[in-house]
Amino acid sequence: MYKKILILFTIMAVSALALSGCATTRNIQGRPIISSSVNKIINGVTTKKEILSMYGPPLSVSKNILKPGVETYKYRFRYKKYVHMGDEILTSATRKLTEKLNITLQHGVVIAHSFTTQGNISLKRILKKKNTSGAQSQDNNNNY
């Protein structure tokens, strides 16, 4: 009798897990920013045209009304992976990577730039490999 109850309980537990569902959601915004290309930006030398050919159109452009001819290009890449179990998100299984590149131009020439990365470094390596292998086919197909 005890074995039958144990088997029945096990079947019910497995069925409950199967019915609750398990799914993975990925939220990707922008393109990964290749750090080796950031090293090629030289303040006072690199032009707006070169920046646009390296990274495409920026996510946003802000202009300084107090300094005519000065504008800042902002590039962002965000990757988040969530594992769902039923209605709950398992936050311990969440993988995140955020990259930010800010480029300040004055009259079409870079005068300052900064690049920051936050998140899972191993995830960054995986995404960089995927991006460099398929970068030529998707250069102009990404929305920011």
C-alpha cells in the first residue's frame, strides 16, 4: 500500500511540474559593441563618418544647446535571459549583459568617448563570437 501511494504521489508531482511549464525568454536590444573597435576611436582624429560606418546609427543623439556643434551619440546593447517556471521568473537563473558606448563629437570629430560593460563576462565572449561570425550579414538589419 505504501509503495502505491508513493508511486501515485511521484506521478502527481511530475505531472504538476510538467503542467506548470518551463520557458526561456531572451530580451535583446541593439548589437554587441566590439571592444577592439572602441580601441580604434582616437579623440581629435576619428570622424563622424567613421563612427557611423563602424556602429551604424546611434540609439540616441543629444545636442548641447550651450555648445553649438557638440553632439553625443549613445550606443547600447542589452541582453537578458530569463528562465520561467510557471508564472514565476527564476531570478537566480537570469543572465544579463549591458554595454554602453558614448561618443561626443564637435563639428564632426570625436572629442571624447567612453565604453562600459556590466554583466556576465563569459556571456560577453559567447555573444562576441556570434556577432563576429554573422556581422557581415546583419550589419544594416538591426534596429536600435
